[in-house]
Amino acid sequence: MPWSVALRDTAKAGLVPDRAVNDPRRAVRGALAVALVVFPVLALAGPGPATSAAMGAFIAGTATFQRTFRSRASLAAAAGIALGASTFLGYAAVGVPGAFPVLLAVWSFGAGMVWAVGPTAGTVASTTVSVMLVVVQLPVSLATALGHGLLCALGGGVQALLVAVWPVDRWRGHREALADTYAELADHARRLRQDPTSHLDPEPFITARRAADLTVRQGRRRPRELSGLRGIAEHIRPTLVALADPGVGAPAEGPGRDRAREILAAAAESLDALARAIRTGEPVRPPSSTPALTLATAAESGRLTGAARRSARRLASQLGRAADALDQQSREAVVEPDDGRPRGGRPSLRPQVAQAVQAVRRQLQPRSAVFQHAVRLSGVVSVAYLASRPLGLHHGYWAPLTAAMVMRPDFAQTFSRGVARLAGTVAGVAFTTAVVQLLDPNAWVSAALAVVCIAGAYLTIRTGYAVTTACVSSYVVFLLGLQAGDPLQTAAERVLLTLLGGAVALGAYALFPTWQTARLAERLAEWLASAGRYGSAVIGAFGAPAGRGDRTVRDALLDAREAGSELLEAMARADAEPVRHADRLPDLSRKQLDRARTAVGVLERSATLLEAHLPDAGSPAVPGAAEFAEELRDATAIAAAAVLIGEPVDFSGLREAYARWTDGAGGRSDTGPADGSALAHAGALLMLQAAADLEKAVRRRRVPSGA
């Protein structure tokens, strides 16, 4: 899209607030932790140390409001330690001529690389850059630098302690993630009634998977009714698809299709009831319009036969097990563990640190988007810092601080946050300066007002970055008001430097962008390869039932789901970028990309259909299935490489493998989905059709020689 449209849309996204606020109890808890640090330090040590302690407590508290399922107390403690380290190093370096700009550049690069671990870690790392800039103003001794660093860490420690002793809806996020999974299944069941090929949104399942990754301590404290429900949801997903599909499930028309629609409608209402029970923690209350025996009765109806009847029976059983797991009177119900992992499966601290280091190391390459973001962040913060120095302003740090807080790995977030920060800073500074001029508060009143602004910032984190920035700007004005200075001059400097830092950040992204548009082919190739591995694992299970493992199929499914979600996210970000698709991907148009995405989705869905009918370990092996599965894995991997480098995609080898398989089965592949062999052949045929669609989708257009 044109630059003007992209800037208009991103600016609107940054300025329009959402109608959402955080839990007031959590906001009060975070502000109380800041107050417990600020006032004692102000009384004992004075304004300077109180500023360091307040910044540490505030930003450590901000970490607890990130969308994460880890222990919020440990997040606050880790943030406090990181803030203390950045403060100490900044104070130690500012006394050495020329050392602080070098440290700032290196630290900013490291903060950018932390985005490889995840958005929560990346956000907290960015805040450590801002703290380094705010609290480091004058050269001090090494002992004093250590004291300021410890005060920042103390602020994080107090936040962690208060979170531990005053838990607020500790399992709310986990309940919401699991409930969203069942709600998506309910919506999917309704869509399947009208469109048997409807796709499932993978995002709730990905989020629920992250929520189920618990520490040993969390595993011991998790509510019993939450144990195993995600595993049941994962089994309901393919059962719904298999029941609705006319190829391996209910017939396309007739009484069987009508009965399947009735079962899907009843399942949707039951799934909605399960989602409500998970959110509230109350017993399941099935809707009056869906009697408890509706599903079981419909499953035994003569209108459904073969694989469709088995799917209906399995669906009724799975929904019943989920309801039993949630029944407050049946807490001892036996349910499946999530993904076969024991409760409390998340590794301890040392392996987690090793995994984080490995994730960062994998991104240390010039083509990596995270690496490019880290280089850009380091350069922008350094340039903004050096550009503010000649101005001779006392609060020159505000320019690089703005740049550090605005920069994100993608275009849309960077520009929307830049506009929101400018608007929020102007509003917050103007309001707070007027208050200071009218009331002329002393140090204690300024500290109290700063704590009130912190509560407002915590409360409005979900409302929008502009509103939160206004509260944060007010907080900083009151906090720095503890020290001497002209408030009007300080306000003018802050607005000017915010403009400078924002301009440098936005200009740097415009000149050195990381366009998601240029990475769409890579994301498509990754999804194609992972979908091929998923299909291979499922068909391979028919070829060797005795040696199959649910873990193999589940791991392949999770990889395919993650890759598909990353492609959808990249496409959404690319739609907001001010570049034409043809300028960035001359070998693959957006129309071709959409068609290819649909074809890969059909390939993954075909594997899902077969997953619902995986054979038992004692079932007879389907001859030729293992060989076809191996060819499918290799063919999709080669096709993914072809998509990535712009070469034609050719699945002729896969078609030949299917022909050999069919000939070896005596040509019985079209007898209908009556047994394991016919089911495997039917699913493989659907995958072949998806492969043919993919060949057509990415076929390059030939340009006439005389054109």
C-alpha cells in the first residue's frame, strides 16, 4: 500500500484506545509495591536514590502485566535483577570518558537480540535501556553506582514479594487460554455444519499449549479440573473434522448429512458450556436445548455408518470425558495428561537459560529479522543519544529513551507506538506541568502523585499505548520533580526530545526496514515442509501401527500449527507495510501466495482427517503406507526448497509413489472409507490433490520474449 495510507492506518491504530482495563486489584498491588519502596528510600536516602528505586519497582511491575503464563513473581524478580545490572553498569561507565555511548550501543544490541526469546523478554529488555538512560545523569563513584543498582533490584524484589503474598487471579490467564480453545472448537463445529472444509484457527491452541507448560511448583498448585483438558481438546479437533468431511465422514447429502449437522450443533453447544465452566471454575451446565444423551443417541442412529459413526461415537465420548474432568463432584476423574507430559514439565532455571541462549545464538545471522532489529535498535539509540548531546539540555536522555521504547521488530508496531508515544507524552507532560505550576508540591506530595500515576499506567496497559504513555510521562515528571529544576523548561525539553527520538526511530525504520513482505515465501516454505512431516507421520502410523507413537504425530502437528500461524501473522503484518508485494517478491505474487496457502492448508487438513482414525497398536499394517509416507516427507521438503529459491514445484514423484501403492493394494483405494487401508488411501488422495493445487498456485507466469 502507499506510504500515506500505511502511515494513516498505523497512526490510527496507535491513537485509538481500546475499551479494556486491567484488574484494578493488580494495578493497586503494583502501585503499592512502588510506594513501599519510594517513601522509605526517600526518607532515608533522599531524592536521587528514591528515583532509582522507583524506576526499578515501576518497570519490574510492568513486567508482571505482560501476556505470559510464567510466574509473575519470578518475572518481577528477573526484571529487577536486569534493571539493577543495567543501572550499575551505566553509572560505572558514565564516569569514564567515552565509555557510556559504547556501553549503550552494546546493551541496546543485546536488548534487541533478546526478542529471539519472546515478546515478553524483549519488552523487558527494552525497558532496561530506558532505565539506564533515566537514572544515569552524573558521574558517581563505583560504590554509589552499586548502591543505585541494588536499589533498582530492590524495587523488583518488592514487586515479586507482593505478587507472591497477594496473588490476584493467579490462574485466570490459564483458564482463559484453555477456555478460548474450547470456544474456538465450538465455533469450528458451527462452521463445519455449513462448510465441511472450514479451517480451524490455530492461535488458541498455540496459546493453550504455552499456558500448559508449567514449572514443577505451578504443576503442584494447578486446579485439578484444568489437568488434561487440553489433551482432550486436541483429540476433539480431528474428530470434528473427520465427522464433517464428506470424503471420510458423513455423506455429502441425505439423512446422514442431516444427522451429522445435528451432532455438530449439539457438540457446539456442549463445547460452549465447557468453555464457560473453564472460565468461571463452576460445574458444567449443559444447555437445556442439548440433552445430555443427544450426542450418544445420535451417534447410534442408523443414519450414520462406517467411519462417520465411529467419529460420532468418539466425539460423544470425548465431550463426556471433558465434562467429567470439570465436574466439581468428580475431581478424581481420570483424564489424559497434556501431550503425554507429566505435570510440571517445564525445565528448571538452568535449562531455560540455556534454551534462551541457544535461541539468541540461532538469530545471530545477518538475514535474521531479530538480528536486524538489534542492529537497528543499537544504532537508533546511539544516534539519538549523540544527537541530543549538542543541544545542551539537562534531560537529553529523553530522545534515546523514546527511540528505545518505540522500536519494535516490525513496521506497524514501530510507527503506531511512535505516534502514540508522541501524543501521550505531550498530553501527560502538559497536564502534569499544569498541576506542578498550580500546586507546587513538595517532595512527598510529588512522590505520592507519582505513585497515583503508576497505578493509572498499570490500569491502562490494555487500553492503549497512548493512554499508558500519558500516565508514564506524568509519573516521570512527578518523579523527577523530587529534584531541583524549572518545570516549564523541563516540559518543553521533554516534548522536543520526544520528537527528536521518535523522528530518529521512525526514520531509521523507513531507511533500513525489516519487511515481512520479503519473508512470506520463507514462511510458506516452512509451513509446507512441516505440513508434509505431519502428513507423513499420520500415514506412517497406518503403515506401522505397532511402532507408531502419539508423540511423533503430536510433535509434527505442533510444528505445522506453529509454522502456519507464523505465516498468517507475517501476512497480517505485511498487509500494513507501505510496499508493493511485486517489488519484494517478483517470483511469487500475492494471489499465488494466497492460493498456495490454501493448498498447504488442505494438505494439513487431510492429515487431520486421518489423525481422527489412527489405528491401534494391534491393528494390521497397511501395506505400502510407510513407503508413501516417506516419499511425502521428502517431496514436500524438496517442494519447500523450490518455493524458497523460486524454482518450479514438481510432485510427479509423489504421484508415482501413490500409483505404486494403489497397484500394490490391488486397486482397492476407491472402495470407500470402510477400513484402515481405505481410509489411508482416501487421505493420501486428498493430499495428492492438495499437492496438485500447490503446483498450479506457484507456477511462474512466462513472459513473452517480445514483451
